[in-house]
Amino acid sequence: MNLKGLEATALTIRSLAIDAIEKANSGHPGLPLGCAEIGSYLFGEVMSHDPEDLHWINRDRFVLSAGHGSMLLYSLMFLSGYGITLNDIKEFRQLKSNTPGHPEYGWTPGVETSTGPLGQGLGNAVGMAIAAKKHAQKYNTEKFDLISSRIFALVGDGDLMEGISYESCSLAGHLKLNNLIFIYDSNKITIEGSTDICFTENVAKRFEAQNWFVVNINGHDFEDIKRGFDTAEEARIRENKPVIIIADTTIGKGCPNKQGTSSCHGAPLGKDELMLTKKELGIEGDFYVDENAVNYFNEKKIEWKNNHSSWKEKLKIWKEENPDLAVHFENSMTKKLPEDTFENLPEFKAGDSIPTRNAANTILNAISNKLDYVLSGSADLGSSTMTLIRDKSELSPENYLGYNVQYGIREHAMGAIVNGIQLFGGVSPVCGTFLAFVNYMIPAIRMAALMRLPNIYLFSHDSIFVGEDGPTHHPVEHMTLLRLIPNLNIMRPADATETKIAWEIAIRSKTTPSVIITSRQKIPVIDYSKFTSYKEAVHGAYILKKEKDENIDLIIIATGSEVSPALQAAEQLEKENFSVRVVNFFSTLLFERQSDEYKEKILPSNIKKRLAVEAGVTAYWDRFVDSEGKIIGINKFGISARAEDLSKYFGINKENIFQRAKDVILGTNSSI
């Protein structure tokens, strides 16, 4: 242990943090000041990484779950050689700088995940550990430990208060993820003051009860920090458990008047306290960088590069000795799609009635037979949401090679864990629950969209047609809520056949998470020989049924299970000599990405008479229905009854669609 280098690093972190935050007049100095020693030791003495190769699959990962303390991470990345410059530090929190307020994946090179919403990063770390375990069991041999990545996460009181932490850590303990190490910044301070006002549980006993190994350290004593990490490394292997290092720290360490108080948590120190702190710490000038810290990390960079080079040599020999595994490894890491991935997918017979959740499962299984890197799971609803990959084992502490993950009844955690699995690399995660329960997952789904992670979500039981389960299980507002999240592709197939396109789009996606929304009830399989090919769904919306002549009397817009009754209503209208176009609105996001010319082709601006139909709230469809149009939807909660009774009660049936369509055409206002 290079004590001189570590002390210089801690001093540099404190210097850069307080000056950057003061210059920005915004930020959180408390954590960087309080965790300077821990961060220094972790990056300098513990982690195996190579800042010159940010995509090295076997690197150790560091997740700053307490993302508000971003200046700790940026300072360490600056010293470690991740491409952050001193000027970037000086531009902290400024427009389009490399050092935004909270760490952002895909924005700042080397940041492993976007953090800030407390508890999300913690869940991501669990997902990364699962992916690493899966790869290790598959690719490691008696001769070579090809994958030995450890996942480190710095968590705070806020992370552990969030409910998602209970779910995530419970699953991590159950799965015996001994490649996962949390460092708990136990400074006992939150924004409101001392944690004693709301958080007095015994964290050590809590984690012991969840099958974690617990280590306690003084977070400001390098000797004790070393002892803690050494103990953690030995114990994680011996005990076969994840480890939490509980570090007693002082928030704002080094600030004479503010350390140990909430006043230094989320605001600049102020000029007077800044000067006193610099005097206390012996910092000279602004944005001071200790040369001993620079020299320390320059030596470390050589060590890291040599370690990485040794691993690459190992990889070369491993590939030569394990050619079949090598092919799997390359295919997984690159997410290779065989040319025939979407050929010979199951065919569905026109006229049959099939729940789209069943169709989705059949297609998932066909695709997973060709893509070895798909990992599916659900929150205790695999047999209902149809996420199970048949004839494949479950992932467990004894078998990380499983293809089905039992997340348990932990939707919050599942969402964040799936993000972590995707972020680690080499695995394409699928997860599912009932659409009505999606609110449990919204924070994690939003983070996936923000980070441009191509996760696949299977949300079944998509409407009031769930029936007797009643309003708690009827998702009336959920599709609209999801559609409002930027960069999230919501696909609601009209039938079993169109579900194939949803899967192909989802699997091919590189930067957009996909939500495939499926039905519990049976839906007629459309005879596309009479209409436009279902493959046109790639445009988001398309003319499924063309009007019978150039003079269009009405455009009916429908999605999912409402498409079939819309077609039936259109057929009845044409018997009365009306010319009706039916537009299948498969995905609003994909449609919005089309050219203006295409949009005009599908929804001509001169056709004012339109009727939108969806078994959910109507608000979203206002943009597609002109002032002369109407919307059939459900703007109140459901009611417990048989599905067929509900369809009549709420008017989501061909009879009401026909009558309302006729009203729009004729300008009347009748009802049935």
C-alpha cells in the first residue's frame, strides 16, 4: 500500500470537489469529502481495470449508486486516466460538459451506469453481478478464469432507505452473488438532518439476515480500509456471499464548521468555509492537484495495462483450446444475429383465436433457440406473462447458466437488475409482469430509456379484458403513461402474427428499450391476405384496411385487441356504402419517427373525420384525432366482471365502434 500516494489522492479529491462545486455554485460536496479515502483506496489498490479500454469485459465495475457525489467519481477518473481533464472538472455541471451533475452512462466515458435516483444504481450492480456470474460459469475452465469481474457499489443511507434496496439485496443474497461488494457510506446524515429522525435500524443485522457478509471499517483510516477490503475479498470466497463494507465516515470531512452536518450535503461550502477548509487541509490555490497523486496513478496505469495485456494473452490461448466456447463468447459479446434468426418463426392460422401473450412466448422460445445470450425472467408471473423459455433451466446459486430468472415478487428490483444485466454486456435480458403493475418498474424503465438500453419488457394482461380481477388489475392509464417516456418503444400487436414483428424489432434494437404489450384473452388471427401485410408494422402505424374508393368518409385508428372489432365495424360500414380506412397503430414511437410524407400518407391532413379506439385513457389520441373526430376509450377505473360484459359496459366492441363511427361520418351523437 502506497500510503503517500493514497493520502495525496484523497487530498486531491477534496480539493477538486470543493472548487468544482463552488465554481458551479451547485453540487454535493459532503460525499466526496467524506469518501475521499475510500475512493482513493478502491481505485488505486483494489479494482482491476484499464482506463485505456473501457469495454474490457473482465474489468471490475464501480457503481456510484449515491450519484449525487459525482465529484468523487470524476476526480478519480481524472487521476486514473479515463479521459476526464482538469478543464472538464472546472466545467462541472455546465452545459454539455463531460462532468454533468450526476454520472451519465453514454455521456461520460467510463461511467458504468447513470445514477441519481437513489437505489437504482444499487439494483444495477446486482444485475451486473448476475451477468458476470453467468459468464464466469459458462466460459471459465479449470485452466483459465476468463471472467473474474467484481462489482463494487458505493451506497448511502438514501439508497438503503429506498424500498428497492430490500428487494435487490434480498435476491443478491439468495443467489449468493459473491462477486458483489457494497461500500456503505454510513455518515448518518440526510438532507433533513441526522438519520436518527427516520432510520434507526441495524443495517448489519439486516444484511446478515439477507445472507450477506458484513465488514465494519473506519472510512478515514487507510490501514483499517485495507483491512476491510482484504477481509471482504477473503470472506466473499470463503463464505460464498455478497459483502457489504459498512464504513463509518464523516460527511464533509475537513470542513471546520460544516463537517458532520446536513449543511454540506447538497450545497457549495461558500467562500468563507471554502477558505477555512483549504487552510485546514493544507490546500494551496484553486483546483489543486497533488503531484504525488499524479505519480501514484501513473504507476498504477502501467500496472493496469500489464494486467490487461496478460488477460488478453490468456484469452488468446483460451480461444485456441476452447474453439466452441470461443464462438459462443464472441457471439454473445457482439450480440450477433444469425441470418436466419427471424426465418421460420411460428405461423398462426387465420381465423384462429390466440392470446398474444401465448404467441409472444412461442416466438420467444423460437428466437432463444438461435440466440444463446437471451435471459428471460419475471416477477413470479412467468406462467402468466409467458416469459418462460421452455426446456431451459432456471438461474440459481448452483446454476448461473440458467436462462430463466425467478426475480420473485420484486418488480422494483427486477427493473433495475435488468438494466445492470444489459450494462454488463453479453446478455440480452427479457422481463415481464402484468401491465397494471408496471408502475412498480417505471423508475427503472425510465433509466433504461435514458441510457438507451435495448431491454425487452413483456407486459401482459393489457386491458379491462382481464375481467373479474377488477380495477386493481385493469391497466387503463398505463399505456399512455409509458408512451410519454422518451425513447421507449411501446408495441401493442393486433394479433399473434403481428407479435412476430414486435419481437424482431425488439431483438434488433440497439439503443431503444422495447415494451411488447400482450393480451390475456384470445384475439382473432387476422387474414392478412385480405389486408395489408403485417410487416408494415415496422413503420409504427400502417393502413391495414384500405378504403373502398378515393373519397374517404372515415379513418378508424385502433391498437391491439381493438383492431379486430374495428375491422368488423368497418366492414359493416361499407355495407352501408361508406368508404372507411382502418389504421393499425402498432407503435406510436415508430410512427413519430417516420417522415412527414409517410405520416401524411397514413393520416391525410384533409381527412378530418377520424375515430380512435383503444381500451385505455383517451388523452394520448387527441394528437391523431382532428376536431371533427372522436375517441372510444376508458377514462375511469374498471370494474370486476366477465370480459364480455365489460366490453359492452365500456363500449369496446364492434357494435359501439360501428355506431360511433357512423356518428362521426354523419355528424350525429347517438349512443347504444
